[in-house]
Amino acid sequence: MGGELMVIGDPDFNIGFRLAGIRNVIDVTDQSSVPEIVEEALTKKGIVIINYDIYKSLPIQIKLKIEESIEPTFVKVGGEGGVEEVREKIRKAIGVDLWK
């Protein structure tokens, strides 16, 4: 799988990812810009980590695109979801269950 890692979240959510050395981190400071940011992310390859609260605020059409997207693979972090979702998304993206 080619591509990179992208993070979409508010500045507080993103700080840990920046400290971990991830460079493609998008700070959401204006909720009205989120649909456009996500639509752009949908054109990329790799894995997109998105803050669950931001995901919840998206219009249903964009949520459906995220759920159907294999490349890029979206991982919602925070709130609901958690490890099981991450496990399933990674398995779906690379075809291997890393926890087995």
C-alpha cells in the first residue's frame, strides 16, 4: 500500500501526532471548512486519522464516502470506535489482521 498518513483534527487533538513526527496534520479551527478538507483527503492514498467529533459533524453524504472508502482508509479516533475499529480498518486496508 502506497501513500501516507494524514491527521485531521482540532489543534489539541493534533499536537500528539505532531510530536510523534507526523507532518501531514491539518488543524480544524473552522467547522465550515471540514467538508472541503475531507473531500480533498478522499482523493489521497494512505491512512487518514480523523477526530471522531469532527467526523460526527460531517454531512451524511461525506460520512458515506468515508465508510465506503478503502483507499484512503479513514480511522476515527476519540469517542466511539477505538481499537476494534482501528483493527478492522487496518485489516481492510492491507488485507492482514495485525492482531493475529
